[in-house]
Amino acid sequence: MKTALITGVTGQDGSYLAELLLANGYTVHGIISRSSSFNTERIDPFYRDPHDPEARLFLHYGDLADGTSLRRILENVRPDEIYNLGAQSHVMVSFQQPEYTADIVATGTLRLLESVRDYQAHTGRSVRIYQAGSSEMFGSTPPPQREISRFAPRSPYGVAKVAAFHYGVNYREAYDLFVACGILFNHESPRRGETFVTRKISRAVGRIRVGLQENLYLGNLGAKRDWGYAGDYVEAMWRMLQAEAPGDYVVATGVAYSVGEFCEEAFSAAGLNWRNHVRVDPRYLRPAEVQHLCGDATKARNELGWRPTVAFVDLVRMMVEHDTELAQQERTLQAAGHKVKPHTAVPA
Ligand code: NAP
Ligand code: F7E
């Protein structure tokens, strides 16, 4: 049975990937950051107490900013596969915290690669690494974007992901490390963070539908994204590490929609007209925008046998249904006298 280590296990992708690997018989170790509030909500449903003899998911405090913690965890866990998903992953936040974003996304990847390089050298064991690259690396390069398309990032996040990508390729070439770089286009789910645009929209639709909210404030409605389902995309990550040789792969659906079109689909799924509720607020406009991303995943289809299974309309419906239920629960709590958390406090 294989052992995997996941950085970013508490994130959207980390939670789906952990589930997939557990279902495939792996023992899974996840690195979690210390937080003053609980941040394990996404993995709580399938986490088992470590005293349970059936437990196969184990958590370790560590941080991509802290190379010593990475090295210690590596020595203790002795993984066959590492999935480097940890990141400050919000593009707008990366304009506000560019140094931190670079430290975690770019230098954090370097710290991990250096740890693995030394670990392999002194143990003689080989480790396969998945590096979470992003379509944001293509930035202003026009679609369709594929593996050979030019990187032209438009944000500190995109720049840091390009650096991390090149570190991965460099360690593959220089030290023969098995590093596979996924170049994943946007992927969403009911577990998506609530400040990314799709989830911001589906949460608002649910709340407007049950009368908890009136309007939704967004930025650029014209930006186009190639949105897929996160559950499909973690399968592509796993397939990359089962391949004979490491490579770089675009993972995408090949179809793009605008933010406005996402709104139209989401509101109409709830029987609402989006134009009655969506307002533009310039605070959500980015200093530099990526206008149009649409990926060509031919290589992943041909070499990994990967293809997406959830279409745009079904993804939107899945998110709206989930968030309508959540809003109904919030309304019940409010009716019982509990304070429902306002959604205006987050500036992204
Ligand atoms: P996410 O939901 O934002 O999760 C990010 C994870 O990284 C969280 O577990 C977070 O911990 C952790 N993290 C943050 N700072 C860290 C640090 N200093 N050290 C270690 N871990 C840290 O992101 P996601 O959507 O799952 O994406 C997973 C990866 O794929 C990221 O690298 C992202 O940049 C990349 N990516 C995502 C997409 C997409 O559309 N989702 C597309 C392309 C690439 P907390 O939970 O404690 O915050
Ligand atoms: O924005 C526009 C915004 O923040 C999508 C991350 O997972 O995918 C994600 O990055 C678009 C942009 O995702 C709002 O300007 C309009 O054009 O949901 P997003 P992103 O920036 O594409 C890539 C592949 C990653 O790698 C990243 O980690 O929607 N938009 N109004 C808005 N976006 C947000 N967040 N909030 C708005 O109010």
C-alpha cells in the first residue's frame, strides 16, 4: 500500500484528493497550518481519530514557509508520493500580499523540492511529486492555451506559480526527481472557498433565494474562465503520478464562459433573474486582469486517459443546490435567534 503526503490538505483540492487516495487504499498524511480557528472543515467528514485502528489519514502541523518542518515530516512519513497543493491561492489577495504569496507559492515549492532532493539522496528511496501549476501562468496569452503556450502571468500569484513550475522542471532535469507539473484551469465545487467568484455567486443565489440577502457585488463580469469540477481534476493529479515518466499537463474542459454567464446560469437555476440582483463594485476589479482562459487538454486525454465528467451546467446546478440547502439551514438558525454570519466582511 502506498503512502502519500499532501500539502494544502485542508483546501478544496486537498480534501477531494485525500478522499480519492483513501478510496484507492493509500495511507494519507496531510500538512496543516496552525490557525486560531478550526480550518479542517473540508476533511472532518472523513477524518478518523488516530486511535481508531482503521485510521489512514494523519495530520501534521507544518508550513511551506518552514523548511525544517517539511524535512521533519518527510523523514517521519516516508511518502511514495507528494502532492504540493499548499498555496496562498487567491489572485486578488496576491496583489495585496505579493511577498507572502511568493514565499509560499514559489519559495515554498523550492523548500519542498530541496527537502525531497536530500531525502532521496540519503535514504535511496524515490518519491514522486505533483506540483500544482495554474492556468494563471498563461495570463494574457490568448486561448486555447496548451502546454507549449507562452507564460505571461498577470498577477503576483501567476508569477509565483511560473517560478514554482520552473523549479519543478529544473529539479527534474538537474537531479532526476520525478516531478509532474499539472497546469490546471479553474475547478470548482461546493467546497470551493467562498471568495472565489463561482462560490461567491452560488452562496449569494442560495441566500437571495431564501430571503437572507438582496444583492451580490462583483467586479469584472466579462472575464472568461474554463470552469471544471474539482473532483475530476484531482483524478488527473493522481494519474500524473502513476505515469511511467513525469511530464507537464494542461487539465481543462476546453469550454469557457464569462462571469456574467455563470451568474445567468446560477440565478436561473434558482428561478431568479441575475440582472435584478448583481451589482458591479469596482473594489473587486484587479490591477491587472486575465481576460480569457480556455485550455486544450489533448495531451492529458491521450497520455493519461483523463477527461472531465461534469459539464458546466451540472457544475453550476450542483453548487446552487448545495448552497441553497446551506442558506436554508442559516435561515432556520436565524429564525431560532442565532446570529448568521454576514458575508460582507471579506475584502476579496
Ligand atoms: P485552496 O482551497 O485555497 O487551498 C489551499 C491550501 O493551502 C489550504 O489547505 C491552505 O491551508 C494551504 N496553505 C495556505 N498557506 C499555506 C502555507 N503557508 N503552508 C502550507 N499550506 C498552506 O486552494 P485549492 O483550490 O484547493 O487549490 C490547490 C492548489 O492548486 C493551490 O496550489 C492552487 O494555487 C492550485 N490551483 C488551484 C486551481 C483552482 O481552480 N482551484 C487551479 C489551478 C491551480 P488553510 O486551509 O489553513 O488556509
Ligand atoms: O476569479 C472575476 C475575476 O477569483 C475568476 C484560483 O483558484 O483559478 C482561480 O483564480 C474571475 C476573475 O479565480 C469577482 O476578476 C469578478 O477574472 O474565482 P476567481 P481566478 O482569479 O481565476 C486559478 C486557475 C488559480 O490558480 C487560482 O488559485 O472572476 N471576478 N468579480 C471576481 N472574482 C472574485 N474572486 N470575486 C469577485 O467579486
